[in-house]
Amino acid sequence: METAIIKIGNSKGLVLSKTILDQYNIKDKVEIILEMGQIILKPIAAPRKNWEAAFKKMNAAGDDEMLINAVFEDENFEEWN
């Protein structure tokens, strides 16, 4: 596939078609990898994608208990007032 390099202010860039963006799930950012005379664009996945569904599944299975106490027994919040 061939595409033109276009001027963007003092820089230059390239335009990726909607088809390519959709096919490779490219949203707002890509990682640029320079390797052996090639430029590779790699989509950056959302780091917390699908966490909400996973948390709901854990809750339904009863697997979301705290492993440590949320507040330590000897903690005194009065001294912070």
C-alpha cells in the first residue's frame, strides 16, 4: 500500500484510512518502532480496557474480598484534624 506524506505545520505526517484504523483498532495513539530500516506502527491498547466487566464477574463469583484490612486497627484519624 502506498500513501502520501503530507505537511502538518513545520512537520510532516501520513494519513491512515478509516479502514486501517478500524481493522487494527487504532484509537488515539500508536507506538512507533524503528527496526532494521522499517517503521512499524503498533496500536496502543487501553491499559484498563474491560476492567469493569472483569470486576463485575469477580463480584458475582464472590472473589472480590479485601486481602488486607482497609484501615489499620491502630490508625488514629483524629490527629489529622
